[in-house]
Amino acid sequence: MLHQIIQATIGGLMIGAAAAWLLLIQGKIAGVSGILGGVVRGQPGAWRWSFLGGLIAAGIIARLVGVTASPQLGAEGLFVLVIGGFLVGLGTRMGNGCTSGHGVCGLGNLSPRSAVAVATFMATGALTVFVLRHLVSWS
């Protein structure tokens, strides 16, 4: 348990440091959906590619040193992952940002819109866990 708390704390500090660095050095908000959207729309900025490349590299490095975030996915798990990714993308469009943009950067800038967005994310997540653990039978 303590090991998980330490890992989460270190991860949070690294995310905060990366967001602060991007804001201080580039004057940009570290909202992943906005960064990815800029790449897809062909907006200029090597910083976008560097940021996304760093995310991918971190995942690869973690895997190489034996850190895994989830079990292997079967066909059903892959389907759920794809649907979940689509729904997250839809939500980021509807909410004008993602959890990293609103939660890390928006709250840090004391944005009221981000406070509402984060409260919505958290309430929806809590409700989803409650429904899946207590109201839905998976058998």
C-alpha cells in the first residue's frame, strides 16, 4: 500500500513539473487532448510532437523496466478500450478539455470552468464505479 502511495506521489509530482515546465518555457497549457488535436489539425509546433513523444517513450520505458499498468487485453478488453477511448475523446470535445488540461492546469490557474469540469469528472467516475461494483452483474 505504501509503495502505491509513493508511486502515485512521484507520478503526480512529475506530471505537475511537466505541466509547469511547459507553461513556463513555452507558455502552453499541458492539456493532452488539445496538444493531440493540434497535431491532428496540422498546427505548427515541434513542442507538440515532443510532448506526445515523451508520453509514448515513458510508456515504453516503463514497460521495459517491468512496470505494467494493466493486464494483457483480450479481444473483449480491446473492444472496451477502443469504445472507452472514443467516449473520452467525445467528452473532451464536449467539456472543452481533458482531465489533464482542466485538472492539472485549469485548477492551478484557479479557473472556475475547470473546477466545474473536475467536479463533473470525479462525480461521474464515482457514480460509474458504484454502478459497476454494486448494481451490475457481470456473470
